[in-house]
Amino acid sequence: MGCAPSIHVSHSGVIYCRDSEESNSPHQTTNISQGTATLHGLFVKTDAADSIPSVLAYQSRQPPPSAGPRRKERRESGGASARSRTPRCCSVEAETQTSSSSARASTTEVQVGPMRLTQYPIQVLLVFAKEDNQSNGFWWACDRAGYRCNVAWTPESALECFLDKHQEIIVIDHRNSRYFDAEDICRSIRAAEPSNHTVILAVVPRTSADQEETSVLPLLDAGFDRQFMENSSVTACYNELVQIEHGEVRSQFKLRACNAVFTALDHCQEAVEITSEDHVIQYVNPAFEQMMGYRKGELIGKELTELPKSDKNCADLLDNINTFIKKGKEWQGVYYTRRKSGDSIQQHVKITPVIGQGGKIRHFVSLKGLHCTNENNKQRLCRYFTSNILKLFFVFTESNSYKCKNRRKDSVDVKSITSQNSDAPSLQTRRYSSMARIHSMTIEAPITKVINIINAAQENSPITVAEALDRVLEILRTTELYSPQLGTKDDDPHTSDLVGGLMTDGLRRLSGNEYVFSKNTNLSHSHLPVPNTINDVPPCIAQLLDNEESWDFNIFELEAVTNKRPLVYLGLKVFARFGVSEFLNCSEVTLRAWLQVIEANYHSSNSYHNSTHAADVLHATAFFLGKERVKGSLDHLDEVAALIAATIHDVDHPGRTNSFLCNAGSELAVLYNDTAVLESHHTALAFQLTTKDSKCNIFKNIDRNRYRTLRQAIIDMVLATEMTKHFEHVNKFVNSINKPMASEETSPHSEGGDTECTTNIKNFPDNQTLIKRMMIKCADVANPCRPLELCIEWAGRISEEYFAQTDEEKRQGLPVVMPVFDRNTCSIPKSQISFIDYFITDMFDAWDAFAHLPVLMQHLARNYKHWKTLDDLKCKSLRLPSENNN
């Protein structure tokens, strides 16, 4: 046994030790238990078998005294090459080896201008086909330098290890191409984005004295930074690594620190512009774009002389500025500039020269801010500020204001708001007192900051502007910023009743009549029949389910053939398509049992809120999840959460609205304090039913952290179906998703398309939450976007449920929440028109802009035309007379 033993760790927790690299059969095995395992003098720190680390670290190792062969020395000193199959790349024949040095594993302070940075121990990756003196030399050099070292023995493990750890230095064996192609490995690593800050060193064979040294250009073209002539001396390897650290690595470390500086510039409120010594624009920050009206792509690379100049500056002002800055002096003063729109604005400008290469001026940094010198400028800026504040506010309010016959609103007329006269002294007094109260707050909410900005803008502004801002402040102080203000009931009682019934908690009347909510809490899981396997689905059902991926899928046919149990069968098909069982690590039997329990707790006596509606929402959710942009924006956990939320979102619904339950003093309304009563109950009961019995607990095999994340996502989606926050969810989606996405798509410099859009969304979990909320909201009320026959059926069912509620309210002496839904007088077409106008069109316009759903929008337009025709004919029925005859 002339070479050091190598260690292989299997996933079962067994160490395989072999004495030579050529031998493939284990000659000794030792079971690993928690604690420390001793093997041939090697001390290997281990954990339990189910948590074996991907690499093994030596507890003790002493570097060799000389640079000669080291295999024997390493064995004798307690240091051997430990190799383990890495779980991250277990599908390839790859081995990695790691060391954790304690020689000099300390942080280093690095100064970059005024910044003091902390540099952590360098990480090195050695890529060698086999262990030899050269690999050992670099290994021990890393140990001496205090670097953290990994050794990869195959190209696959090398790339895997680099993507995991992002080493600063990579040493690749380029001496022999028989084992692997070093240049291919280098190119594959360079293809990864983290390699921008990595130095890659090629170990090349030593040339003889009479042999001409080869060119380094092929190595540089392949992506290498340096070459190292073969030398197994630990000192030579050490010197090379230390030089790289103090040279390229230290420089790259400083460059990475610049990201923090650019982040600060991007979020700075002052406009920043950086140009070259030839006045070519190299950088502008977002504040500069906003002030000047340009985009970065329109400015970067252009000379300042190419941009329009304002004619309001003095003739010799530019010469004066150039004289200052070319001498290396900072210039500061007032300067007129022209925005992209053509407006001339006055700026306070500070231009600072920056010394660069060769000790010469290489950059000019300009800081710019708006400057007001007279009353006219102040008035113009105040009007500009007021206009934008009003635009921002009315995006949230007026875009959904109640006007059914003219849903597309005109822009707000600021003059009409500011035309009223008021007493100036009292206005000023009121303004200053409100500012004093606001500034006394110790913790500022975002809305408080907005109010502070508006108050500041009111100072020294014309009385009309101050009055307009006072009006804005009055609106901002209201609690329901997202809820449009309704007109009088004389305008459209259908819409008023519908909105009042869906978006309020009702008027609590102490009538003595309390609605007792009947829950199926005594339902036993044991009496449910054992479900068939998915392969045993009756042919008639299986044939219908073949079309379940189509938007035109007829859920009522599935309801009929399944004897009002469509949720179980559709759920099995959809959940299998999206790999829900695999994600939850639960069996199909458990999933079927869960679906049966959930469906059993839907009330088949409800004409609308029954398991067929749940199946319909599940189908719509699955359809949306299949769209490219939706699929690319969400993770697998989000998909599973959405499907589960759709399945449970109305479980145990009583067929009555939240307003009814609050007015009736139901147990649930008392339990949930009249707030999101039904939605809170649906989620709570669903989780109770799920965890009550292990036979149907689909969450029993996932870890706690994943369960909590999944549970929160499900709860958030179900609560989003409550209509009181309808406009808040829609407007947040429009402003956080639609508008930035439209801005990127219209930008002439956008290249990524949908891929870049979905990547940006994934980088912001809040945006993923908005997408999931919007998705389940649209799925919940997608009836007007279904084919006409299905739309008509759903309209009849929801109307019947509202009729039944009105009948019961009259019978119990409760407030009638929706008087228009009287079965003797109600016009169903008119109620559908109101619902589409007020809730559906804007929401599906926004959802279509994101998910691309032309078939839905075509159905919506066709169905709206159908209801309008019926309304024009004064029909109260659901179909045209000719259709009834058929």
C-alpha cells in the first residue's frame, strides 16, 4: 500500500476505504454513527447517517516539512485525501475533496477609497484528474495560506462545486488531455455569471531548455487568466496563490464592492450623471431619468453636445464651467437645461472632476437638483407636483369609480377642484396645525410621509394649489382608498345592491333573530367509501376529463355523470398533472381521501356555492397556471398552493353572503368579528379537516418550514377572494405588475422579453403574491368569461342563491342586503351587466395583459353583448325568446 487511502461515503452512511486509486472494490467498510469515526489514523468528524455532509473535513493535519512526495507523510500526520460522492451531483461519476484550514482563516480589512471592506478567507478550487505531487502542492499551499480549498476530480463535479461555492481562484490541470479537456472546463465555468470575479489558473507542463515556450493566447481565449509552469514545490504554489490574491483577487473584490455604490446611486433622490473626459455620458441614475424625462438607453453613449440646450443660459456660462473643471476644480451654480419634453427647467448643478488613469481627469460627476429662484418657478413646480400627486391618487380611486354606462373615465380636471374660494388665513392656520401634529409622530407610515410631502409643497404656494392639496389630504385621510365612491341608488339600483351586498358587512340590526350556522362538524371520515384508483375511473368520466385542459370544458356535464361529485375526479386529474402528490410526498390514496373529505363538506343543496363551483374554480386555476408567463413567474410551491386554495376556497359555504351572516349574528360572524367571515371559515375548516385524520392529511410528510410557507400562501389566496378588498388587489396588481411590465415591453432597449419579466417577478416575492391573488380572484368569478351556455347556467344559479337569501331575510325580519334580488321583480340580465361593468372587465383586462388570455376576452365580449340584448328587450329571463323556443 504505497499511496494514501481514499474515502468514499455512500448515501447509506457507509465509508468505503481503498488503498489505491486504481482499485475499485472496497477493502474495508465501517458504519458511520453519530460522533467521530476513526479509520487508519484519519479523524473524520461525522453526523448521523441521514445528515452526512457533502464533504468531509479533517480535524487535524500538519503540512509536510519539505516539498517532496507527500502521500506517505500525509498518512503519518493524520492528513489524507478524503473523497466523497457529493449528493448535489450524485447522478454523475464525480468526486470532490475539501479541506478546512485553521492556519490563517481570518478576515482581512481592505480599503477602497473611503470604504473599509471585510474580505473573508479566499476559496480555491483545484481541478485535477487524479492526485499527484502537483495537486498536493497546491493543497498544502492553500493550507499554509489559510485558504478554503476544494478538489474536484471530474469536469461535472468541478462545475457543480463552483456553482455552489463561487470560488475566487480555480486551478485547472492542463498538463494532459487524456483525462479531461481543461479548456472545455474553463469555458463551461466562464459561461456561469459568478465567474466574472474568478481568477482561473492553468497548470501547464514544464518546457525543456531547448524547447520554445508556447504562447498564452490560446489559454486567454479559452478564459484562463494566468498559466503556472508545473512545479510541485509547496512554496512555489504558495507564492503563486498569494500573488493572485494580492493582485487579481483583491482587484475583483474591490470591483464587487462597487455594486453597493451603484445601488446607493440608483436609490439616491438627487440626479447623478457621470461622463467621460470627452463629455460622453456613461451613467445616469433613475432620479436623473425622472427629472429629465429620458431613459438610460437614450442617454448613455451620447455626447452632451448632442442633447438639446436651453437658450436661457448666459452665452459665456459653458466656457466658464469648462474653464473650472478642466483645471480639476469643482464648479457649482445654477444652470438651465431642457427636458425631453422641451420644457426648460432651472437646476442647481455641482460638477466634480475625477482623477483616473495616468493622473489625468477621466470622469466628471454631476449632481443636479431642481432650483427655484422666484415665485413663478415655485408656482410652476407646485403645479407640477400637484398634478402628479393627483394623477397618482386617481390611479387608485377614479380608475374604478362607479359609472356603469361610461366605464372608461376622462382625466381629472384639476381646475375644477381648485376653483372654490376659501379664507386664506384660516387655510394657512389649519395647514400649519396639521403639519405640527404629523411631525410630532415618532413612527412614520408611508401614508404619513406622503402627507408630509404634500404639506411641505403647500408652503409658499398659490392659494388655488394649496386648496387642491387640501382636497387631496382630505381624501388620503379616508380609510377606503381603493373603494370607488358609488353614486345614488337612482343611477343603477342593481349595481348599488350588488356592490353593497358583496363589499360591505351589512347593517347590524338587533332584531333578536340570529342565524345559526350549521356545520358538518360531526362528519366522520370512516364512513366514506374507499375511492377507486385513477385508472378505475368510469369511461364516461374519463372521456370528459380528456378535455379538462381546454377553457371550454363543460363542468356541468362532469357534475351530471359524477352524481354531483365532480371535485374528486377533476381534482385527481389536475393534481396528477401538476405533480401535487410528489411535491407533498403523499400517496394517491391520501390525496383521494382528502378530496373526498373536502367535497363532502360542500353543500350540495346550494344552487351556486357547491362542489361544482369549487371544481370550476380549480379548473380555471389550472388553466391559468398553464400559461407561459404565469408558469414562469411562480414556483412549484406556488402552483400547489394555488390548486389547494382553489379546491378549499368555499368549503362549507352556507349559500349566504358575509353581510347576511353579520346581520343575522351568526356564530361565525361573532367568531371572526364580522371581518372576512366566510373566507376565514373556509381556510380554518379546511385545515381542521385535513389534519384531523392521518388518512387524509396530505401535509403529514412535508417538513415544518415548507408546510408553514405553503399554509400561508393558501390562506392568503383564499382571503383574497373576499370582495371588500377587490379594488385594492386589482389596483396593486396593475401598478406593481402591469405597468412595470408594459414599461419594459415598450422600451426600445428591452431584450429579455417574457423571460426577463418573469425573472424580475421571481426576484420579488411580493409580486408573486399579487399574481396568486389575482389568479384565484379571476378563477373565482370567471363565469362571465365562460362559453355562453355555461355563463347562462352560472348566472341562473347565483341569482337563485341571492333570491333565496332575500326570501330568508324577509322571513326573519333581517335587513335586506340586496333588495333588487327579489325573484318577482329582478332582471337577471341587468344584474349581470352591472356585475361585469363594475367587477369583471377591469380585472380581466389587467389579468389578460399579464397572462395573454384572448379566448376569455372573446367570450366576455360575446356574453356581455348577449346580456345587453336581453336588457334592451326588457327580458327578465336568461335567454332570448328564440332560444327558449329551441
